[in-house]
Amino acid sequence: MSIKQLTVFVENKQGSLHEITDTLAKANINLRSMCVADTSNYGIVRIIADEPEKAKSLLDSEGHAANVRLINAFAVPDQPGGLAKVLNLLEGR
């Protein structure tokens, strides 16, 4: 299934992640999933939220560079080899 993912570019400094999550919490936006990748200077935060467009608008208004795009999502069985089984299906094996 396709879902919307919010991507936020942040400076890699103390409090940046808290600032983003606090802004979204105060707007009553539920975060369902989050992934953070960082370097020494900046980070990329990828979020699955219940209202990604609203979240983008809020974060943009606070000076954060945010983007929303469609991604493919699928459930992975919670067992050893679960991801391998899903990837086999995606590859047509």
C-alpha cells in the first residue's frame, strides 16, 4: 500500500529532534513511525504521521525544511526471516 512519509532536514544539535516532536505533539499529530539518519552536521528525520500535510505546514512555518511524498509500505511478520519472506514475494520468488 502507498502511504505518505514526512521527511524533515534538521541541524545535528542537541534539542533538534525534541523541537520537531514537541511541535507535532502540541498540534495533536500522532507519530506512528520514525527513522533518524545523521551526519556530523545535519540529520534527516523520516516520519509516518496521521496528518503528514498538516505536520509539514507546521514545521515549514517554524523554519524546518520538510517534504511529503508517497512511499510503499508493507507489514513484516515478527519472526526470524520475516523480512526475507516479504522481499522474496516482492522479487517474485
